[in-house]
Amino acid sequence: MPVIDVQTDTAALTLTITAEFAAPVERVWDVYANPRQLEKVWGPPEYPATFVDHDFTPGGRATYYMTSPEGEKFGGWWQFETIDPTSSFTFTDGFADADLLPAEDMPVSRNRYEFTATATGTRAVYAAIFADAESLQKVLDMGVIEGSTAAINQIDALLAA
């Protein structure tokens, strides 16, 4: 499984997931740059994602929804801040309503995804910072660790295809 470490730091308001992939950095980067590939791995397997928008540029925005096994849709959005091709990108991540507009009553996090070449492939570090302890705890209670781990662990199959 790609996920090798998960750390939460309630004092620093962070959640950090580290994964390793047996593929070059450029190939792992492509998963995030291409919305059709990202759809195959964003969210747990039983909640497939559909990206409606994916403007992977500084200042660009992505909107998506995940569909539950019962057909219920859960929206989300990203606002990209920086893009350093094949090495990192930063973005704000939040929940969205049925119209894919930010859900004001839900947590928002600032994220940095970093990709580094290793002797056997790529190390990815997914770091999220929350505004307050309540927001971090809310996503933890919602199962973000389990859901994110399941999602990231799907990437190997996509990379091998």
C-alpha cells in the first residue's frame, strides 16, 4: 500500500499523509494534473468522484462531487494557489453545496502536495492545515484519514494501468 505514514498534530492544526509510489514523479504528477485520472482515485473507492471543473493553474479552481453508493452527491472545491510542475502545488480545499459553491458551515483547509523522486519511484507528502482545532476534529470525525488513505491507496492500480 502506498500510504506509509499518517500524522495529526492538534497543536499545529495539521494532518499529514505520506505515501510512496513505484512510478516516476512525472507519472504521479499526471494523476493530479488530469481530471479524468484524478476522478479514478479522488475519494474512497465506494464514493467515485466527478470533476466538473479543473483549472490546474495558479488562481484556477476545481469543483467536483463524490457519489455515494446510494446516489447521494457530496461536493467539494479547490482554489489553486501555486503550481510548481512535477514537484508541488498548494490549494485551499473546502466542501461545497449542491451547486458546487463553498459550504460556509464546513471546514476549509490549506494544502500542500509535494512529490519527490526516490530510488524506487516517488514520495508524496500531502499536508493540510486547518483554521482551528474544531475544523480539524470535524474532518477527523468524518473519517478523513480512512477516506484519504483508501483514495491514495488506489493510485498504484492507476499508475500500473
